[in-house]
Amino acid sequence: MNRTAIFLASAAVLALVALVVGMPRPMNLVAPPTPVANSSPPQAFANDGSIKMTARLSHPYVGSGRSEAFVTVDLNGVEVPGQSRTPVNLALVIDRSGSMSGFKLQQAKMAALQLVSQLKATDRLAIVHYGGDVKSMNGVFCTEENKRSLIRYIDNIWDEGGTNIGAGLTTGRDLLLASMSDFKVNRLVLISDGQPTEGLQDSGSLLELTRAIRGAGISVTSIGVGTDFNEDLMQGIAASGGGAYAFLQDAAQLSTIFQKDLNQAGTQVAHDVLLSFKLPEGVELDEVLGYRSGVTDRRQVTVSLPDFSAGQFERLVARVTITAPAAGLAFDVAGLSLDYVDLLQGKPVHSRASLAAMSTDRADVVFAKRDKDATVYAARAQSAVNTQAAADALKAGDRARAQALLQQNAFFFEEAGKVAGEGAVAQDRAEQKQWNEQFQKATSDDEVQAASKGAKRKARLDFGLQGSTY
């Protein structure tokens, strides 16, 4: 077989691998004449306020023609050494439906009591508890005298009734609105162990309610306890509410989560955070993996992000399709705009950055110049899509499909390891193996629900929702 035939066969194998794992499918590439040195890929930076933006492209060099690449955007809330926690206007909304009876409600009440002890006289707290109906204590500043009243109120919460999440959210919102003009930070924390059975019951209506609450200047954190709640709904509430999401199989962990969310809310540096992708002719956005971006225009998409606290980190990975110009030309791939209200500067901030690539007809350049970190991030985000689907398949009783999806993830990390080195993905591969084993061992309904919810929490982290996942 001559050299040309060998190369054509190799190019066909590379194209097949690219089709499976979402790597660029080189077109019209010629055989490499010489080795190519690997250098640090270009990155784009923007640091105009309380959030630093860093963007990178998985493939700074692409083959002429049509191929696929990934845009990674890292966002870091600025560290504020020595900053004291900002006073918070807080509403704690507790599910006290019949399914919370016993240990769960006892732990929720104990966690609420610990939260009260951590609040300062400059903080304001309202308590809401709901079953089929809603009861509440108006927000009060947490002076020592008011803390005693809060403690008495919490002690007298008893389980009863159905699950009216919508009414709980609405009441919490109203109590916060009554005093939010005195605060920079307004937070509603929802805790539930079940699915809505009264009032608003469809996810669309509840998410629309949460978006309206956020639009009024209140962020919403959702905490699911146990194995019976609707994790997709609770994650959606956190996403549309701009807060954080937590899955706790054990209610005894609530006090730790309350403390973490209080600290995060009290050190906020930015809210109303929006990241926009604007793509030039020849580039189309396929998906922002793991985010509810609602891609309708493949050339311009805006993603709503959580409120940012000091030091908070979030990552987005977007898959794009590139139709590159003739070899040897530089071209724009993505324009990025980050907009938010900077709480430290007290004004809106608009940050911009852009990414570009170079077209080439050399296969060795395309593959040697790949960004190692961005390749690993893309593998994680792609695996998270499968992990979510595997969790749903497990709940539906389709174990074969669930295991096949998790096994496919091993291939993503194997390919990423060839670029970034095995050490860069060793932990990822070990975690995938552990989830596969956990899925296989899950036999009872509780075990299946717990495995599914845990896997979806893991997927959020792999998508890049790191600071907003507890």
C-alpha cells in the first residue's frame, strides 16, 4: 500500500472517531510533511468588574470545510479578602407535608434553629412552612429577642397535609418584598422532599413563578431531601431562580447546606448575570451543554447564570459547528458578552471577549494544536449529557440503556486522555466506573431514586455548574 493510500485510510479512521466523540471532522487535509510543536493555545480574557471571564476554543486550528468544536467559558467571582458578610433578607420555606414527618422534619427544624443562631441583628428572617396550606412568620431582624420568637415558632411546626410548593414560594416572595428595599441581598431557600400535589403542580407554571420571583430581585435556592422529590423540577427552580441546588439523601446535612447558602448569599458580588454568544457567518451554536439556554437562533444565544458570590466559579461548554474558510486564513468563531449588576461597584457591567481560529489543510496541525484543558472540559460536559439520560433510563427500568450510556462515557475520556494525558482524566474514569457499579447495585425503588438523583447532581458538576451545586 503506497503512502497516499495509507494516509487516506488514516483520515477515514479519524473522521469516524470525530463523528462519535464530537471532534472536528477534517476535510481536504493533506499528509503531514513534518512534526508540529505543541504550544499554549490562545485564550480570551475579560476582567471589567466583579466577574473574570476566560474563554478558550478546543480547536484553535480547524480543517477547511465543516467541523465541530467546543467553546469553554470560565467565570470567577472576584475574591474579597477581609470582606464581612453582607446583611441578608432571607425567607426559609419548609415543606411540612405528611412525607416530611418524623426524622426529616425534625432535622429541618434543627437546621433552621442553627441558622437562626448564625444570623446577625442586621439580618432579617421570615419563616414559611407549607403542606396543603401555608403558614408563616413575618420577617424580623434577628436581634436576641426576635431570635427567641423565631425559635418558638420553629418548634411549633408540625407535619400535615399535601405539598403546595407554589403557595410556599409565593408567600416567601411576599414576605421578602415587604422589606427588600433595605437590603442588597434577598434570598429564598426552598426545602422539599416531595412533588407538588396541590396548587400549581405542572413544572412550567412553577418555573415561570420562580422566574418572576427572580425578576423581582430575589434569588431562589432549592434543596431536595430524600428520594421522593422531583429533581428535574428542583434543579429547574434553582436555575430559573438564580440560586443553588442541593440533593441531600440525609436530612442531617441540612444545617451544613444552610450555612453554606447563607455565606454564599451574604458575599454576593453580582446578580442578573447573562452570558451571550454572538456567532459570525459560518459558525453555528448547537447547544450550551447543561444550561437552559433555549437555543432558537443558532447565531445568537443568551444564557442566564446564577448570582455570583466572592470566589464562586461556574463553567459553560458550548458545542459549535464551524464551516472554515480556505486554508491559511484566520477567522472569528465567537463573540462573548457578559452582563451583570456589579454589587461592589454599584453599577451594571458589560464585558466582552472574542475567540478566533485558523484554518489549515494539515491534519497534524489540527490535532497537535488542540487545547488540552478544553478537550477535557468538553469530554466532561458530553459525558454529563449521557449521565442525565442514564439516570432517566434507570428510573424507567431500562438498565441496559443506562449502562450503555455510562459505558460510552468511558470512550469520551479515553479520547480526551490521548490529548491531555491519562492523568488528566484518571479521576473522571474512576468516577464513571463507580456510577456504573452503583447503578448495577440499585435494586429497590429507594436505591434507584437515590442513584438517579445523585447521578444528576454529578452531571451538574460536570456541566460546569460548580459554585451553584451543593
